[in-house]
Amino acid sequence: MTEQNELRLLPWVGPEGKPCYLSTNDQDGYISRMADHIEAVQLGMASELLEHAPQVLDDRTADRGQLSLLAAQLAGALRDVLRVATSRGRQTATSECPEGEPLFDS
């Protein structure tokens, strides 16, 4: 998916919280496959959390701690989904969209 000399944003961060990138043309390489798998897990977990959130929000007995935990989990899931979207957007923009043309129709 990435063109030559194009970096792929990976779905994890380094030890100091900085983004990690992969430079390869091999979509079937070990790190590429591992990144694809982790992205799929992150998207699946976000979907499950989104299905669970209304139950917590509709529960009138939910305390501040439960709501705070839900908010933290939703924020983490949103961070992961945005990272996946950013990574895939870069891949799509570089591989499918001619330079100077919009990625999406308005």
C-alpha cells in the first residue's frame, strides 16, 4: 500500500510516546501483517465499546467512576481509530489519488 520511500504510520507508539513508522514496500512482511492485525483488533474493540457505551450511559445507577472509566476507554478507542484512519488515509492518498485531486468528492 505504501509507495517507495513512503512511510506507514504504525498502530502503536514508541517508548517515549512518539509515533512509529515502517518503511517498506513489502505489504506481506511480518511487521506489516502485525500492524494490520493490531489495527483490526483496535477497530473491533472500538466497535464493541461503542455498543456497550449506551448501556452505561442509560444506567441511572452508574456512578462517577463508571462514567469516568467509560470516558477514558472511549477516548483511548478514538485515539486508536484516528491513528488507523490517518495511516490508511495516507496509504489511500498516496496510492489511489492523483496529486492535486481531492481524496473525497464534496
